[in-house]
Amino acid sequence: MSPSLTRRQLLAALAAASAPVHAGQALARPICAFSKHFHWLSVEETASMCATLGFDGIDLTVRPGGHVEPERVEEDLPKAAETIRRVGLEVPMVTSGIVDVTTPHTERVLKTLKATGIRLYRWGGFRYDAKRAIPTQLAEMQTRVKDLAAMNRHYGLTAMYHTHSGIDQVGASMWDLYLLLKEIAPGAVAVNYDVGHAVVEGGYGGWINSTRLLLSYMRGVAVKDFAWKKNARGEWRPGWCALGKGMVDFPRFFEMLKAGDFNGPMQLHMEYDELGSAASGKKTSTLKKEQFTEIMQRDLKALKELMRAAGLRA
């Protein structure tokens, strides 16, 4: 069940609703809450809380188990976007479950995004088959990317491939993603660069090279931090943590974004244990609302300070 909003949160949301939305223009590098962490709240409650916390917008989940289910996108996405905008927040992008044009409801989602005025969406999920040659698989994937790019051009949208780390993940090495995209204009297909995953895969200098390689393709950036830790089996694994407490060199990364004139949405990902069940997008929260908002405020404040230091935010 979703806890009721406090009077203070409701008043803050009403104040935000009466304010101009960036003078009618999209804000450069808006800081977006990832609605995955708010699945325990309705869209209306999520919008109100995010306005109170001081986010600029929301990256809305439009995928199975998300705030908007793909089969109901035509009914629910316009309502959700209107609810979010009503409190003064932007909806610059959504996180979809789209892998390619054969994913169920893909064209319905894209058509509704266009009608709702949302141009960017997160896409991805290609994986390698360890038993087949990588060049052969990349050639096959490129056909799938070109088909999706054609559909995006038809609707005037941009799909941003989200980079993950891990074995068999296409895009973890970054160069493979560059090969898939380099012959296609980034207006149709681009990159949602997850700097946390990039540092997992290239902790010393590889992430710097991959940032340089993909910077011109980046239309969105996911922000999170990590440090290596041992799991219960004694295996070293990435341990996601509070912003600025891990291994990601945010000052250097943000300096590179500034130099590259990056202007897309910055999504704050908080997938660490301290956030409880909300870290993984559960429909119920194991934290009290006060604990949840305190953690959110801490990381949001850290992100804003880092962006200001790099000249990415006034």
C-alpha cells in the first residue's frame, strides 16, 4: 500500500505546480528521478514527492512491472505525463522494455511517446551467445538496430541504448556499441551512458576511453556509484553505494561532459541496499517514507554539488 503524503509534501507540490516550467523551455541536463525507485507509490504520489525533493523531472518506467504497463500505454502514459508536468516537473524520457521492433507493443509505445511529447526513451538488452562468434552476432544485431532506427525516424524519436556491465552484455565493452551505432545518425539511436557500469568494466582508464568514444552519441546519462566488495560466497562483485562514496571519478567525468556539450537528462540511480526494497523497484517499501526521502535528498544534493563544480548546473 502507498503511504499517504504529508501536508508539507502536498503544499510543496502545489507551490511547484504554480511555478513556470523553465520558462516554457526544456532545461539543459535535467536531473531526473528514476521512477523504478518509486514503484511503491502511485504516479501522482511520485510526482509530488519528486517535486518536494527538488528533482527537475522523472524518468518514467514504461515497461512490464513499471508505472506504465506497455499494453496500457495509450491510456496511462498521457495521464501520467500530465500528472508529472502539473507539479512543474519534466518528462524528458522514459525507460522502456524495448529491445527491438519485435518487442510486444513497441510501435504503440513509440506512437504514444510522440503524441505525449516525449522524444527520448531508454532501450537495450542485447546479449551475446557465448557459443557463436561475436562479429557474426554484431552483424545480425546491426540489422535489428537499423530497423528500430527507421521506426524512430518515422515517429521523430531517439532510442538511447543503456550500457550495463557484465558477461555477455552487449555494450559493456563500449566498442561493440560504437560499431553498432556508427553508421546510423544518433538522432534515431543513441546511448544512455551509465557511468557506474562503465567504471565497473574499465576502472582505471577504460571508462575514460569509452566516454571519449561514445560522448557524441550520448543523449542521456545514468549516475550511480560503486565499490568492489565480496558477496556471501567470497566472490568480488560491484557493490552499489551512495553517490561520492565509491570509485567513480565524477569530477573528471562531468568535466568531460561539459567539454562535450552534453545536454541530456541525468538520471539518478540508487540501487544500493540502504534504499531497501525500493532499490530494485519493488511495489512495497521496506523503509519509512522519512528514511527514503532523507537518502534521496542526500544523493540528490551530492549530484547537484558535483554538477555545479563542473559548470553543468547554475
